[in-house]
Amino acid sequence: MRGQDQAILHEVLRRSDGFGHREHLELAWRYLDVHDFSQAADTMGEAIRQVAAAHGQHAKYHHTITRAWARCVAVHQERWPGDTFTEFLDHNPQLLDSALLSHFYSPERLRTSLARESYVEPDLRPLPSLDQ
């Protein structure tokens, strides 16, 4: 990860008591501010893997979930942006619902090793499209 990306990760971690759902959303939001979607999603994945490895939790990383959340944040950022992360969440409180992906993915689909290791498309309904 580049220095700027590393600095963003450390800033998000420094301000929180853990690395939960809200921090994952902020990481996506921050990376989308400096990268296009594909690069932001890749960088977010690297950051999450780095944090998981630092805590001996390599198996916690899930590629499809990471990429799908990055997409949800990107779509909401395009349609209902905010100047700050708090303002962004005020415009998009539904993103705080960690079960949001269940509208798009069945639990069976997300439990597969393929979904954990690489991106798989949703099986219930497509994710919203990016304008980019």
C-alpha cells in the first residue's frame, strides 16, 4: 500500500476502539475520495487483510463482502455525498446496517470459499450500478 493509503488506514484505526463495520465504511469512503472504484476497493482489501494479519485473523478477510461494501459506499457517495464522513452517514444511514448485503446475497452464496477468495456476483439481485 502507498504511503497515503497507509496513513488513511492508521488515522481510521487511531480514532476508533476497534475495526468494526463503521470503520470499514469510513475506510471505503476515504479511499474512494483518492482513487477510482477499482483501486479503492483493492486498497481497502489490502488494508483489511493487513489489519486481520496483525491480529492473527487471516481467515476473517472475505473478498466478496469487502468489494460489495466498497461498491455500496461508492454508489451512495455518487448519489448522496457528504463533505465529511459523518455528513455522508447522515445522508446514508442505511449503510450502517451490516445486514444490507443480505438484500443482494444469500448466506449460502457468501459462505462459499470462492466468495471468500474472489469476487462473486450477487445471487438475489444485482448491486446498484456506479455511474463511472
